[in-house]
Amino acid sequence: MQFDRATRIVVLGGGTGVFTVLTGLKKRFRNLTAIVSMADDSGSTGVLREDFGILPPGDIRRALVALARTDNRILAKLFNYRFKTGTGLNGHSFGNLMLTALERLTGNFETAVDEAAKLLAVEGGVVPVTLTPARLWAELQDGTRIKGETNIDIPKHDGNLRIKRIWLTPSVKVNPLARHEILNADIVVIGPGDLYTSLLPNVLVGGLVPVLKQTHGKVVYLVNVMTKHGETNDFKASDFLRVMEKYLGSGVIDYVAASNRRPARERLLPYLKENARWVELDRENFKTRPKLIAADLIRSRGFVRHDPEKIAKMISRLI
């Protein structure tokens, strides 16, 4: 397959969604940049944030591994290796620890990311959306306020309560490099990912929305295929777009892509215990702008998730 080296693609998000999109795109495109949320405070990432005061390394690590082109497979696996025993090590991933060590050595988180990218022979860029630490907050429909991405993502409160609004404390500004990459992109892909804890924390960063409005690149929003308990209970496809545009404003997204092939019932059954449901495509609630792309975007078997190759093909058709 011939690689497209000219088209500049930015993937904006966090969590496993960015990894999924990048692993598909890197088989067709060379000019890729991941702009990653800095709101994560869970697990190993959360501990390192508290102990060392660094920006969260977890989503950065996933993006680095996704874009790694090294023939040394063990090196990529090493970055994702998670210790299961050991006092002080249990629960930590090697990649998170390495990024923390590199930050201590270089004195700069961005430089640490660049050095890790060299080790993994990353072709493309991995950029923190902001260079200032911040906490994600949510206000629920009953007025309760929840502090921290983890507490929103895995609710200890009543997960049936809708999220009324979210914000970052303190207010932070967009990373100048992230701004540059978006302004020069041909396509900006938002998602997939947990709406309130992986995607919108990027949008909340000061200066990010104006940049998305200014870019000449086409903005594509990938709607999730499953709902998330505590965040998007009973959401249909149009609900994801509605909330996204609540924070972005209308007219920013050019295309919204939603999967139109419902998986077999037996594939959905395991999600019932997580109170997760298939996201129905309610075409009647979509307007002419943004343009709806209804396509089969999920894996043919296994977990109900986006298929990296199908996403890459869809983006190729847009180009």
C-alpha cells in the first residue's frame, strides 16, 4: 500500500479511542499528530501526578505506542507493561514510569515525550493539549459536584444522575504546539472516547475552540458505539453530537460519523452488567450540518468497539 505523506491529520482525544484511530491511520498516512487530554488522574497516572507533580503520562503513552514504527516489538510491549506485584510498583506501567523519569532528567514534560518518541521510532507527533496541570469537575443534575476524572468516569455517586456541566480548575491555556498542529491540519478527528472524561476535557482548554473554528481542515467527530454508565446513559447518536456542540458551538464540526450496523445480541449481553447500551443511530434528529456519515464502523467480532481499519478507510474517502 502506498502511504499518503501529504495529508496532515490531527487526532484529538484521550483514553483508548486515540489508540484505536491512530493504529488504523498509520497504515495509510504518515503525517499524524495526536493531541491528548491532560485530565486523567486514574491508576498509575494519578499516583505519578500526585507524587511528582507531572502532567498525566497515561494517554501520552498509549498514543506513543500507537504511532511506534520500531521493528522491536518488545520495546512497544515494554512501554505498555504493567507491574502486578512489588511494593511501590504494583499497578504502574513501565511507560508511565519512563516518561516520569525522562521528565525528571530533562526538566520538561514535552522534551520527555519527544525523547520517548525517539526510543519508539514514532513517526508523527504526540502533543499534550495543555502544559498546565488541571482537575476536571462535574456538576450533576441534583447539584452535586464531583472532583476528578476518575470519580466521574467510575461513579461512586448515583450513576443514573445526568451530568449537567463540566469544567477545569484552574483554567488552562492550549499548548502552542497543539494550536499550530490544528491550524495546519487537513483533517481533525475528534474521538471516539468517553464524552465527558476523554473528549470534552480537551475542548474545555482555553483557546482550543477558537483554533478549531479557525482551522481550514475538516473536523470529523466519531460518535461512540456504546453508552457509558454515569456519563451517557440512554444516549442516542444525536445526543453525543448535541453535548459536543454545547461546548464547541455549532458550525465547528463538518462531519459526524456514527455506526449503523447493530451487533448481534450475544455480543451486547456482556455490557448489560456495566449498564452500557448500544448507541442507536436516530437519523431523524440530525440536520444537514454537520453532514452525517452512517457506516459500519465496528469490529466484526469480539468487543463492540470501533474498527481501526474501517475508520481509516472512512477518513481516506473524505480526503
